[in-house]
Amino acid sequence: MRFHPFTRLNKLLESVQAGGGNTPLALSVGEPQFTPPQMIQRLISEQFPLWGKYPQALGNEPFRKAAAGWLTRRFRLPEGMVDPAKHVMPVSGTREALFHIALSAVPESAPGDDKPVVLMPNPFYHVYAGAAAAAGAEPYFLNATEENGFFPEIAAIPAAILKRTALAYICSPANPQGAVAPLSYLTEWLKLARAHNFVLASDECYSEIYRGTPPHGALEAARELGGALDNLIIFHSLSKRSSGAGLRSGFVAGEARLIQRQAQLINFGGVATPFPILAAATALWQDEAHVADYRAKYIENFNAAQDALEDTFGEVRAEGGFFLWLDVGDGEAAAKALWEKAAIKVLPGGYMARPDASGFNPSQRYIRVALVLEPAEMSAALKRMAPVLARVVDAHGGAQQRAKMV
């Protein structure tokens, strides 16, 4: 449980009463609160008879074609680069798929009988580290800080670690910081994966939530390197893009060998996506109007955050995703104060990261705030948070205070 941030959060707040005379709000979890597209209800209802059929690991052809078609349009890929027959499969939410890739990619030992390594950014989505541990690998944390643009420095990875690496997780837009990786960075990672023969797992679940230019994806890196999908698997989900977290529906795409291994895991001990859900998901991947509507709401929420928090933090709007990543000086102190004074639950940033050998935790100063409420409710919540955070920053030396001391 040491990698599970919400277990630690519950422990932190168990003796703290939610205060301020306010309705408690959970902004600690990245669960969109927008009403899902109405088409979901109709399509699932129309497919009612198919609840009597066992779902298949590879789903069905309409879904795979819809996913491959969306990837081709969204990332400007050559026709046929992603073959729906062999490069795509549905998954019951990408959390499961991100866990399974470690089980399928990590061997029993690395060269020289050493323990295999799984690379991941620090801070990280807790499933990455949990999956590495379950697969018997050593998680190796690469600090993603303000100084390196919130993306790990590839050149700083030791050669001895690369020799043992079986899998690397990357995430853009980054969870939690919202940074968006340039295409050159993704291309460098894919080159490295092929040079050292490890699997590159590109978590792109926040790719459709952005404020400016659409973020690049790792398939574009593959396109730039000739179009082959060797050593690459990507992850996309309807949870964020379509506010459909309860659907538990997404897909993976990549090298045929990796897709086959993922399908084998589902056949032995996973959960395939039911056909009625596939029908709804197929339609969602073919529709962009609802995605644009949700994206506009997130932009509105970021603007409300800027209005409420600018005096304390300066610019808070991220390039992508829907999280605020705020330097408050002490993440735990801020989380406790917000719950006690404003009845708002947020996640201490340190719970998403691991300290290095010197004891330095790159996220200890931060909190993560999920901007997942409807804009009016989100604006009111941010106004509740603002005075509490200003006092915490003043007491613990957050971002603006540090800047004044430089």
C-alpha cells in the first residue's frame, strides 16, 4: 500500500473534522463530474440482448476500426499505419491496461540475473509503481520537476539502469503537472526503447484536455521514425475525454506482439469489455462535439482558478489535463488546512512521489487539485480555497514566497 496515495490521504485526515460550515467536496481524485453524453444511455439500451454474450478480449471490428480511425485523424498518421486487426484492442479502463503491461513486459530477470527495472516519472500515477512491484521489477523513479519542465531528463538515466530496463512509463499531458511533451521528447524516448529493447508505455489519457495546441502522442514519434510500432504501446480512455469514468472503457494500440500479450492476460485473468459498452464506446470515439464541450468547461475552470489564486501563485493554468499543481510549501499542511477550514479534500503532492537516496521528495511542496466540477460549482470551491491557501503559503513559503527570496 506504500504506493497508494489515497490510503495515505485517508490516514492524514482521519482525525481532522471537515469544517468551515461547507458541504464537503473531493477534489483529490481525477473523476470528472460532468454529465456523460446522452448517447451512452440509448446505445447501451439498444444492445441489451448482447449482455447475454461473453465479451471477447479483442472486442469487435467496429470498435477497433473506430479507435484506429480516431488515432489516424487525431495524430495525423498515414492510412494503414495502425491496423485495426492487429494493432488495437479495447480495455476495461486504462488503469487495468497500465497494470497489465508490466505483467506482460517484465521478464523474470534482467541480463546477468539482475532484477528488471521499470522506469517512471517522479511524481507518478500510483498504478505504475504498483504494477512494477507486482511484476517483480524494481521501480526506478526519474524526477520530473519545475527545473526540467516536469519531464525526466532522458540523458541522465544511468547506463547500468538502461541495461536492466524492461519497461518505461511516460505520461503527456503529465499527471499531475499538466505539462505537454514536445514531439522531439517522445521521439527520443522511442529511440531509447528500441536501442535498449524495452517497452515504451505512453499514457495519453489526458490528451484531449488542453488549452492550446493539441498535445503530441507517441504514435507521431513512431511516424517520424518510419511508421513501425516496435517497442511501443499507447493508452487512451473515455474516462477523461468523454466524462465516462463509470464505463470503464478505453483502448491500447501498438506493436502487434504487445497487443497479443495483453489479450492473453485478459483471456487468463482479466475482464473484457462487454458488447453493449463497446457499442457506446464506438460511437464516442467517432464524435468530437461532446469532447469540445467538455474541453471548454475545463478551460473555464482553469480561468476561474486563475482569477481566484493568481495573487498567491501567479500563473496556475496548465497546458493540458485538469489538475492544478500548486507549490504551497508543505503539501500535507495545505491538505489538512483545506479540509479543516474549507471542507475541501486535495491530494498532497508528496504522496505521488518517492524520495531519492538523499531523502529529497520532488513533490513534497505541492498539492494536486482536480478541476472536475461544473464551472459554477468549481468557481465557488476555488473561492473557498483561496484564503486558506494564502495563509498556508505565507506560513510555509510557497511558490511566490520562494521567488521573492531569490
